[in-house]
Amino acid sequence: MILVDNNLSYRLAAFLDKKFSDSAHVAKFGMDENTEDVAIWNFAKEKGYAILTKDTDFESLSRLFGCPP
């Protein structure tokens, strides 16, 4: 399952869902560009998603919190 971040198109989630079932864009869960990265991180971890993003802040979060997501 892949969670597509706001900085990528929601269309990408539909494409990925063909190979990685239950993939979704953050907008599906009511998250938008104002949602804090930590909130997205915690949601993904709780629900078992890997995050797909081009936001470098998530790299910092992975060093701070470890994997997953």
C-alpha cells in the first residue's frame, strides 16, 4: 500500500493501485497541503502505508523516527 503525498498528482495513486492494492492519495483521507508532514507520517505508519513523495522533509523524519513508513 502506497500513500501518495500532496506534492504528487492524485492520478498517480490510481495508477499505483493497479500494482499495489489499496494505494491512495492523502486527499482521500482529508489531508491537504496544510497537513503537517508528521501527521501524514503517523497516519501512514498506523495504517501500514509506505509514503511516496518528493518532499525531502520525509527523509529527515525517517532519520528521526526510523522506518516504517
